[in-house]
Amino acid sequence: MNKTCIVISGPTAVGKTPLAISVAKYFSTQIISSDSRQCYKELSIGVAKPSQEELTSVPHYFINSHSIHESVNAGIFEKYALEKVQEIFLKNEVAVVVGGTGLYIKTFCEGIDQLPIVAPGIRENIISNYEKKGLEWLQKEVEKYDPLYFSKGEIHNPHRLIRALEVVMSSGKSIIEFQTQKSQPRDFKIIQIGLELPREQLYQRINDRVDQMIIEGLVEEVKSLITYQELNALQTVGYRELFDYFSEKISLQQAIEAIKINTRHYAKRQMTWFKKDANIKWSSPDFEQVLKLVNDN
């Protein structure tokens, strides 16, 4: 097999981590995570980070590699992942990339254009209005100026909304347009595998995993991060809802239920994104089935 990267994607809780570890062990290789939250060393339970045992069994990159105080985006991930995959190829002809962050995977496979320079004062003005008028104002502004992003992007994440708004106001183009440029050739083969399960089964797995996160200490983890709740890294399902609990806006039970609902919504958005990629070959999270897809390609 020539230099090949097996890219495993799919919605949250579908079983990507154990499947990727099985594939990596089979090829005696290493894994690059493409999860935009598992890279933060301060986050653990709420981002479903692989266990210490799993991390020990197969070397992982882009796990615990950054701090929540650092700026991490698709461009930074692309540079990091391309460097690491070449390191892996020095010793092995196969590398494994796994994760559920669609933009990171797309960027790794196809590249990404540089976003425009934001005109002075635009970001400050947006942030000032957001602080005075709130998330609903920000959502309406993005819907007005960048309906393309509003229909496809993360509309409950104020940092992403601010970014979309400042890009469209500076360039006149949707941030989505900068994410859908022509593919940049890679010097290795890419095999994309998407994992899926029947919706009811996936949603039950999500609910069960949230319950397990609570048992493992998610509430305590989030409490320890209250000081940093405004950081972009903390604008994440599982953290936002518990910040509302600690602010006494909702009860703990309401927060847990909201995490389950919002995680299911997130999984649905992930599937919508991945299903648009014709390069992805779909499978259940079954090792033999995935291995057959890899060998057939």
C-alpha cells in the first residue's frame, strides 16, 4: 500500500474512537485526532476524550496538544496535521485521522483558503453590540448579512457568529465561500470512511454517554472552568448548559437534559455536513466492514 491516510468521520457517539484504534493497531500505525475540542488539555470528560488506556495503546496527535487560552482553527489544524502525517509516513505507509469536526477534516483533505483581513474597528463594533444586545441580536445580524452561514453554521456559538459577521462585513463574501475553494492536491492517498448508525440507536448512545459523563464528574470539571467560560473553547455542548446551571438559570436536571438535546442536534448537523461529501464511503462502526472498504479502495 502506497502512502495512505484513512480518514474516519461521523457523528458524536457513533463509535469513532474504538474503531480508529482497531484500524491503527491493524496497520501498526498512529492516529491524528481531528476533533476541535479534544486538543485542549483542560477539557476531558465533556469532550469524550479517549481514555488514558486508549491513548497509551496507540499514539495520538492533536489530543492534549493545546491550551484553551490558545487560538486553534482549521488553518492551524491543517498545518499541524500535515506535519504529523508526514512524520508517521517516515515509519509507516498508513496513517489514521479520526474525528467529528467536519471543517477540520475537509481542510485536511482539501486545504483551505486564507480568510480576508478584517477591516479595523469592525470586530470591536460587533463585540460591543453583542455585549449590549445579546446572542439573539448577533444571530439576526448573521442571518441578515450572511444567510449562507446562518443556514449551515453553528448559530449558537457567539465566537463563530462574530467571526462570520466580521468576514462578510470585511469582504462582502460569506465565510462559507472561503471554506469551499478548489481542492489542494495531497502527496498521499486519502480513503474517507464515514460511520453511521440508525438514528434511534445513535440517540440512545448519546443519552447514555451524557449520563456516564455526569457519573464520571462532568459537573465538577465544568465548575473548575467557570472562570474561563467566555473563551471560545468553552462555547461547547456539555459546558454551556452547566455554566447556565451554575449561574442558577436552570436546574441540574434541566442542564443534563439540555446537553442530551443539544448533542443530538449537533449529531444531526454533523451528519448533514458529512453526507454532502461524495468521497466518503459509509459503514456501520464494524471493524471488518471498515477494513473491507479500505482494502477495496
